[in-house]
Amino acid sequence: MRLAMVAGEASGDLLAERLLGGLQQRWPQLEAFGIGGPRMRERGFDAWWGSDALAVRGYVEVLRHYRGIRRIREQLAERLLRAPPRAFVGVDAPDFNLGLEARLRARGIRTVHYVCPSIWAWRGGRVKKLAAACDHVLCLFPFEPELLRAHRVAATYVGHPLADVIPLQPPRAAARAALGIAAEAPLAALLPGSRASEIQYNAAAFLQAAVLMHARRPELRFVLPVAPGLRAAIDALIARHAPALPLVVTEGRSHEALAACDVTLIASGTATLEAALFGRPMVIGYRMHALSYQIMKRMAYQPWVGLPNILCRDFVVPELLQQACTPHALAHAALAWLDEPGRADALRARFADLHHQLRRDTARLATDAIAQVLGT
């Protein structure tokens, strides 16, 4: 069984790694190759390019890297068409994957798209591209298959693999011990993003907010997990904005940071769902290039940006975006969670309900759906 896969950025790498586990159980001699990250490589995936090559968010930022990304897609398509796999699985990254999937499908290669593009949130026109590009869509959220069927797109709800990975009772004490954090010290996790552009736009404000929080609560400690390749950039920002902050910086280990913390400042993206599944109060902060923000704002269908708010259909956690994402606003909103334990407990109960809803045997369900597409 030869399968090609493309996963962009850290979240796609995590999703694909879990899927590979299910695929390898069904097909022990599986050969999987394409674009992937370190988690996929640990599963034996042959990464012709690293997933970080696609880790760019925002229209202006993509334009800066457009030629390089397009060159990768052309080279990948030519290589796959010369030696066709049994199927192609595109993991998220719709702007890269849908065009590639359409080209491969037109040449008779079966295509599966894993993670329904958020057509319910913005850019609804992509459903036409989805219908043309793929034979089947694996959906993370329960309301998506019915929406896609209305557009004649075959789809299966497989649950969210993070809900399987993250325990219903987070190991707070063990995570703190592993990070060297005292059991009772109040702890805030800083997660400014896993892309270089996110570090550029968000990290300074997060660090400055942490300094303000520490001035208000001197007993407060901080942890900042860094995505691969971004340590130098983070260290430079810490030296500039928060040199005296009681801060533990880790290479990766974001799940330990979320399990250990009492509150998190966090960039919009999959990490916000991870924080919700860990039951952690959070403040979502996000900045990007001004032009990218204006374009995306005009195309949005919903008032929410963060996944916890979208899934709960309510502003259950604060969203501080663009000009509103200031150090003072971030610090004030984060400290409010620590000052109002009853409000934090109510949020944790709501997140627990969400966790149960998303918890499925995702790897097996996704593998079964792919096997049906292949007729095996």
C-alpha cells in the first residue's frame, strides 16, 4: 500500500501522525511519503519536504513565499504522476492541497481530504473546489458531513484526534514535575504560535503581557513551548522584552505546558482547541499583517475566530485581535480568569462536554473511510 500525504505546519503533522498509526495497523507494509513533519517521520513517513515549508498564514505572508510554495507543489505533482500512489491524502492546508488533489484526481488517483475547510466560517465558495478535488472528506466536527452532503461531497465524521490523545483528566501534577514547576505555583502558559510569522506578530505582546501579569502577581510563573526552528527568534524577544521574567522555555512540549498551567495566552488556531480539551481558561490573542486581517475580516461569516468559541457558539473565552491585542488587554483578561475561580470552573465544565462530543476512535474511523474509498 503506497499512499502520498501532505501535511502543513505543526497541527497537520499531529493529525497525520495519528492517522498514520491507524493506516499502519491496517496495512503493516504501508509506504507513506510526501510532505510531513517530525511526528510523521517518527512513524516512518518519507518526507520529501518538511511541513514547515507550508507553515505560512495570511495573504500578504503567502505572497512573499508564493513562488517557493508553488515550485514545491509542481515538483510534488510531477513526482506523484510519474509513480502514482494508491491514494493521496491531503491533511488540512486547503490552499495548497485542493489544487494538487484536483490535478491528481483528474489523472485517476483517488484523493481524500482530511479536515473539512471551514466553509461554515469563511470562504464558502471553496466547497465547489472541494467537490472537484476529492473523493471523500474526513471531518473533525459533527455538523460538517451534513453540510457537505448538501453540496454532494461525500464525507465522514471521524471525531478530532486531539480528543483521543488528550486525557479527560489532564495530568497536572506530572506535567509540572516534568517542567520543574512547583506543584502549587500559579502558572501561565504563553503560546504565541507555531509559525515564524506568528512569532513576529504575537510573541512580543505576549511577553510584555506576562511582565505586566508578574508585576501584579509576583508569585506567578510562566512557561513558553517553542515550535521547532523558532528558538532563536523567541530567545531574542525574551532578551528584549522580558529578561527577568520567571519563564521556562521548552522545545515543543506544548501539551505538558497546557496540562500544567492555570491559564494560557494563546494564538488563534488548533492550539486553542488543545487548550479547551485540557480544560484550560484562555485568552486568544492574534495579530497579522494589516492587509491580511482586513481581507479575512471581510470574508468571515461568524463573529468568532477561536475554535472553542466557534464550537460553543458563544464568546466563552476572550478574543483580542489585531489592534485589541495589546499587552495590557491580554494581561487584564488573563488575570481575570485567576481572580474569578467560579467563572473558570464553569468554563471547564463546558469544555468537558465538548471533549466528550469530539472523542471518537478517530484513527480507526478515518482508516475505515479511506479503505472504503479504495475498495479494500
